[in-house]
Amino acid sequence: MNPLRIFCSYSHKDEELRQRLEISLAPLVQLQLIDFWHDRKISAGREWHSEIDTNLTEADIILLLVSPDFLASRYVYDIELKTALERHARSEARVVPILMRPALWDIAPFAKLQALPANGTPLTRWPDSDEAWEDIARGILRLASELRSSLSERSHKIEVPPAVSEVGAARTRVRRVQHAMSSPRLLGKKRLKRLATPRVAEAEVMNAGKGAGATADAGGGPPQPLERDVEAATPKGAASPLSRDGAAAKPAQARKSPPAPGASLVDRLRDELRRFTPHDDLHLAPSIPAQKLTNSRDSCQVPPSEDIVALIDSTVLGSAKNALLVGGRAIYYRNDWAGKQPGAGSVSYADLASATFGAEGWTEVSLGPGQYFNVAGSGVKQATLIEILQAVQRVVAAKAPSSLPRPLPPAADESPSGHPEAEILGLLNSLTSAGSLYVHPRIPPNKLANSRKSCQVPEGERILGLLDCTTWGSAKHGFLFGSSGVYFHNDWTGKKPGPGKIPYSDFKGRVFRQAAYEEIDLGKEQYLVVAGSGAGVDKFAKVLYQLQALVTAVVPQT
């Protein structure tokens, strides 16, 4: 598939910002996902107005670099913006405002459009401009993936000339019969009877098409009905038009007989999902590509002994590191593009049986309370994924709740002995309303990476929960619940800023109390400011006391 064409509309006074945007989008250009065009690419001797008009009318995505100078430009406002919004209204292109500098854009004609970066905050007002540029690049990546997926789906629907084979010839005759039956004016009512014989039908339609100035195979013909519709339209007692010899031909992909009453849940799931295949991004066992399966099991954190029934690949380049897996005991997923709760997660079949699935925005699907999956990089559309989930739900709901398999525990090597990981996870899951608290496996990967680095967490340490103490969500200042202790970092404290650790073996006797406004004393001259977390000192102190009671009962204290 060719790269999506991006047109950049901007004021020349924002030239430096436009150049920085081009740098941020360079990885997408290198992957041939997009082709970035702006007026500085017009070569000498070219008519600049014609070049701008050509690229504007051919663009798939139109970026508006919003600033006071952009809004003040008459050429931009009267020419480029007018054309862009007209094409957006006709669904010919997607217009995206990029808020570069503060401006009175909320009364502009494009104010109703979703803007970047996140939360409608102009780029120059972000405390960390690198994070703002990354947010913009990721937003455009999601949009490009969505549009490419849509184009790919449309390309699958394009009529392909039939192969020179018995099957191709039969299908061609079927289409002609279908079209003729839906257009009696081509043949006349009396002649419709003769359609029972394929060869006669073919000759009749071809002759009538010549007289009418079009053939039944013309590209503008109606969409093909299903073959069963043609069988139903065949006169009673007449030979079916689906085969040469008059015998009714079998559908190309006949439904298999239902599984035996004693079939396992895995067999029932595989049989139910088979009707969604073939599909480029939906793979059923045992035909799941080995590398995709390995990548997705690792990124979705699937227990080693779990059976995988199906894989939905949601990556642009096919690595399947962002994917949804239908397992024998649960559904597992990972998608770092999800806007609400990115990262890995799972839904047990006990929970799935009563779950409600819904569409969120253009490409996101709700899997249940607080769980989302984004199909932006997949050829599986949002509505199709919901149908797949509902099919799995029907199979699961047919079994008695007591007979549903329980989710497998984490692999033994993932839970070091001597540390109450399951109990800590249970505690954290009961406290998810405590501000910006994220619990494994739903910790956003970028937050986890930032906090592990700033808190100086050892490479082998397993993180069970994260409290983000930053205002802008980078989690570079935060509090981590690990497998051997808690880690924290906060330069806002006036006493002892920087990273720190409290091993679970050193929790006994600590008193957690307020040291200053939004600052908590962790004991032994260790402090943390929770101002950006929304948790509050009193609430977080209660969490620490609950954790203290839990670990001191299990872990030997020093």
C-alpha cells in the first residue's frame, strides 16, 4: 500500500515548529506509512499556487499548524482552510488541527475537530516539549493506521477478475444470473425462466447487456448477493445455476457441523471463530504464524501453559506485539495505542460471560470496566472485533459458571518466593480509585519505563503497581510497588529529594504521616510529595499502613 499523503498548512512565521514536526514524523516517513508535503518542497520554476492546490486536493491527511499567525494569514484562511474543510466534510481527507501556540482557535471553523496534542494544550505550554511532540506523532500514527486499515478493507471488496478455471467460470455465471434477476428490464419477465440453465442465462445476459449498452459484469454493477440467494431464486424443480451439470454446488466455505456434545471449550471456540476467516489479521490455531504467536504471548503476558485459540494482530507492520489473543481460559491483549488504559491485560471467561462490549471513538473497543483494545493497526474492523467477542461470549455463556476454567496463575519464575505478590495485587486492585494508581498488567508502558528509570529499579524487579505523582502524566516522579520492596522518586520534596527504596523487610515500625502540604513522611528520613497524584496524604498513608500490615505478616523483618 502506498504511503498516506500528508499536507501541512502553516504560517511561514512558524517555520521552526514545522521543521520540528517533520523531524517527529520522520519514523513514519521511513516506514513508508506517510509522505509529508509542505510548500518548501516546491522546486524552482514551478507555479507555487498550482503545486499547493494539487497537493492539497490529493492529500489523505491535512495538518493545520494553529497559531495566531496561522489564523491571521488570509491565504491560509481563505484558500487552504476552505478547501481542507470541504474535503473533510465529503470524507475525502481527514483534517487535524495541531495546536502550536496559544491562539483564539476555539471560534475558528475547525474548532469542532479533535486536535493534537492531548487535552487541547498548545505545544509551547507543555513543560516537556519532547513529550508534546511524541504525543502528536503518536496521534498521527494512530490516524494513519486507522486510514490504512480502512483503505485495506475497501481494497478487499474490489471485484477481482475470476481465474480461468471451473470455479472462476461458475462464479462468473452466478454473478450474471444474480444481476439479471435483479434487473428484469434487461431480459423481460418471460425470459427470466430460462435463467435456470447457466449457459442460456449467460448468453441471454450478454446479449441483453449489449443492447442496453452495459454488461452484467460492468464495474458499476450492484454488490454481489450471497450464493444462497441465487439458489433461493431458482424456480422450483429447476437445475441450480451454481454448477455446470445442474447439480447444486456447495458453498465455497461450507459451515462445519457443530462440535460433538463432549467437545472441549477450545474446540468450541475454534469452531465458532472459523466463520470469521479467512482474514489477513485473524489467525486460528494451529495456523497461527510462529513469530506472531511468540511476540504476542510475550507482550500480552500470557501464562506459558495457556492454550491459544486465535490471534488478532493489531500492528501496522505485522509483528503482533500489539494483539488480542483468545485463550483457553481468558482473553489476553496488549495495545499501547489505546487512549484510556494502554498496556497489557486479560479478561477471564467468568467476567467475559457478563461483559458488555462497545465502540469507543473510531477504533477502540471496550472489553469491560476499565479495559480497552485499539484495532487501529489491524485489518479487523471495530464492528468485526465486537462480533468476534460476542461469539466467544456465546460459547462461554453456554457453559455453567462453575465449569468455566479458572485463569492460570503467573509462571512460577515470575513470582519470587517469600514475597506476597498475590496479596499486594489484591490490595492494589481494591484501591484503584486512589488517584493516579495503575495496577499490573494495566500500567501504561511509557509510565512504567519512565518511573523504573527515575526510581532506579533493578532490571529483574517485577512491578505490581505505580502511583504517578506528576502533573502531566510522565510518571518520572512516582511511587512503585515492586516484588521485593517499594521504590520512589520525587525532586519536589525539600528534605531529601531523589530516588529511594524501602524493602518489604524494613516496613516494621514505620510511621507514615504528613510532613508538609502534600508531602508524606515515609519514616527513617525518607519523604515523598504526592501533589500530582490526586491521592492525598491521608489516603496514601492508609494504603501504606495496609501494605505494612500485609508484608510484615509474611516477610521476615530486619
